[in-house]
Amino acid sequence: MADQLHVPDKTVEGMMTAQLTSHDPATGDLVWQGTAGDVDAEVARARADWPLWVALPLAKRIDSLKRFAERLKADPEPMATLIARETGKPMWEAKAEVESVCAKVDISVKAYAERTAQRRSDGTMGTRTALRHKPHGVMAVLGPYNFPAHLPNGHIIPALLAGNAVVFKPSEKTPGVGQMLVDLLHAAGVPEGVVRILHGGPDQGRALVSHADVDGVLFTGSARTGIAINRSLAARPDKIVALEMGGNNPIVVWDTRDIASAATLVVQSAFMSAGQRCSNARRLIVRDTLAPALLDDIRKITDRLIVGAPFDDPQPFMGPVIDNETADGLMESFLYFLSSGAQSIRFMTRPDESRPFLTPGIVDVTTMAERPDIELFGPLLQVVRVSDFDQAIAEANATAYGLSAALIGGSPEDYDKFWANVRAGVINWNRPTNGASSSMPFGGVGLSGNHRPSAYYAADYCAYPVASTEAEVPRATIGIGLAQD
Ligand code: NAD
């Protein structure tokens, strides 16, 4: 069935005045409509107003951002409702996203002070050395659809705090939330020219990233897009580029007596947000002797998970995926596994062919000759059975990505070995692969990022360090190597 839920990219590309729409994945109702933005105009406006923002004392910038967080905290419902409508995620989860947006300001203020602290020390003869930081200028922020407020906000707030101006291009699948975020920043006192919104799809994204007047690119999205951005900027080493990309994340279940908790942690890791978190587990690696009991419990829990619309009562565990095209792709992937040597542990189903609701799919891929190392962004879990711990670690590392990984069970020695040998930016023990803390850095290695983790470390790339040696008056002598007068 043709995708009714989002406008294909081609309607956005090539037409600056193209109509953009977003639809509620759960109902198909229109949520937002507008037109694609003008890249040159938005960048020019941000460039023109940036000097006013950077000239403000830091305390004034903090005031505006705190006001934004306080107002949103006092009235979170409209944003949570819009997130739920535009992404299809359950209301409880949309509310949690808004809480993260509010919390970001205080965390970023702390991170800015800590990560980009000023330092001065006195030297000899009235000299001193000073370390200070300067903003880059105009930063492009490009966001994904799965956390349409929290993730771009995680780049926008640190960038503004450091004194940059921002041109934000939200995902073309969630423009309404992006618009609301920017409107709230303006209402809280961030000047309109200092944070701009640019609506559009990949065409606008490409033009923004490579715009000569953009000094940096803060991107969250797929590895495919991140690589395209990196390639397009190969001749611009002067632009700071932070890429937060996807993962093919492993969760390893080893020796544990608490199979019920292990199963719950696997289900949370794999199916939270309908599998639409970059940190969701995609691959369950399990000790073969534990597999029958664990998979039995996982099946029982997944059978009870409520898949439903955001405002359903009782609240669903997970909503639909973002659109019909995505649901089609995931169903095709599930069938691909079955036709390529995998066994179904739990069939992925689509109860209503006209809507993108999916029930969790689980496949055992142990005997598959070649397993694809791709991120399947939805509720689809692959299971690999192994007989020893070294094999489990090798399987965990059998990916070009490296975002998150978790070990469930095992001894402290097992965890030490897991931590030391698994390549990922987030490594957890007896906790899900997802649900990262904003007060920690968040990012991955391999295809998951370019070593510029976001969250607490976003401050690092929103300003650059300037080292100075200073004296109040010029005073100098040449001690050695000077001929007599
Ligand atoms: P996407 O890569 O399709 O799009 C992200 C943004 O890039 C959108 O605004 C899009 O319009 C823009 N874009 C697309 N092509 C472009 C191009 N060639 N040049 C410039 N911009 C372009 O990602 P998505 O499907 O919206 O989001 C899901 C992906 O995001 C998943 O892969 C997920 O793992 C990843 N993600 C990563 C993190 C993280 O922190 N590492 C967090 C959330 C999501």
C-alpha cells in the first residue's frame, strides 16, 4: 500500500516552496503542514544575528535557556501531545521525552562549566597563561524523527549556551515538534535570529551542511546520512562535525538464575519505543544452555506487550513505527530472515495493514550462513546461541557499529572481560542497552559516531579552546645571542 503518512522526499527536493506535511502514524490524520525553508535566507539571518548573541554575558544566555526549560516544565502537555501525535509514541514516553528536554538546560550549564572551564595561572614577570573558549559561529543541527525534541535539543542547548547561533533542520517526518521547540525558545527570550528553523528533507539538509556560512554540523540520524555528510565535507576540515549515528547493538545473556529479569531486560532493550531507539538491542547473544528458558520467558512477556495508539487506555507499551513505508521494510526484513535460514521465534505481525503497528518479531539467526550487519530500526530481534563466553564477545563485536552493548548475568570477572573487549560507547551490566543518562557522554565508535559523543560531552565541540599568554604591559629582553652594543 502506498505510504499515506509522509511525503516522499522527492516532493521536497528541488522545490523550495514544496508543501510539507506530517501525519499521525496511529491514525493517518494530518498533524502539521508548511513549506520547505530557504537555506540561504536562514543561514544569512543566523549569521547576521550571531554577534549580538555572542556579545551577551553568559549569564544572560543562561537566563533565556532556563526560562525556556521552566516554562516547558510548567506546561509540558502540549509538547508531549504533539510528540505523541507526530511520532506515534505512547503518551507516557512522550512525557518522558519532554522531561529530558527540560533537564537538558541545567545539565548543559554544568557541562559547559566543567568541560570548557576557563583557567588562568600566573607566570613570571607579570605574565599569565589563560585558557578560554570561543563559539564556532553558525551551527547546523540536523535531527532524527525518533526523539524529535530531545535529540536536536541536546545539540541546540549546548550550542546556544556556548554562544553559537543555530539553524535547525528537523526531520521531515516530525516538523511540527521541531517548530514547537523553536517557537518555545523564541518565546523564552532567545532572539529569533539566533535560532532558526529550516523545514525540508534531504535536499535542504545537504544544502545546509555544505553552506559556506555554516561553521559546524551537529547531526543525529542514520549512518548512511552521517557518512554522506562526512563525505560532502571532506574538503572542509575547518567545519566541526559531530555525527551521532545508529547501532547494531548486542545484548549478551550469560549465567544467571533470574531468567525472568533477564527476559524483561531483553524485552525492554529490544522493543522499547517500538525498537526505534538508536540504543535498542538488535541482537540477543545467549548461552545455549540458557536459551530455551530465556526465549520462553521472552515470548511470554512479548505476548503480553500492548501495542497501541499513544492515547489508548490502558497505555500501550509501544506505539506504531513512524510510517507505513518503514513498517513495510521491517516486515520484508523479517521475511528475508525466514527465507535465508533463520527460524521464527515470534512472528512479527501487522494487525492493520493500513497502519504501521507491528508486533515484536524475534528470529533465531544462529544457523544463518551470512548475517546482515545493518541497523533494523524497529521491533525486530535476532538471536544467536553460543557455547562459550569468548564466542559471545566475538559475536557482540561482529558489527561495524559500536553504540551500546549490555551483559545480563555473568560474574564480576565476566563483566570486566566484557567491558574490556566489547567495542561500544555505552556498555551496561544488568541494565538495558537503552535508557542512557544525559549526565554522561552518549555516543559510539565504528559506524555509530565520529568520536564526538553528545549529551554531557556536547559542550566539547560547541566551543573551541583558545590558549593565551598575556602581560598587562609589553616588557621584553633578549638574554642570549645578542651582540654587544
Ligand atoms: P536520517 O539519517 O534519515 O535523517 C536524519 C536527518 O538528516 C533528517 O533531518 C534528514 O532530513 C536529514 N538528511 C537526510 N539525508 C541527508 C543528507 N544527505 N544530507 C544532510 N541531511 C540529510 O535518520 P532518521 O531516519 O530520521 O533517524 C533514525 C536514525 O537515527 C537511526 O539510524 C538511529 O539509530 C539514528 N539515531 C541516532 C542517535 C544517536 O544519538 N546516536 C539517536 C537517535 C537516532
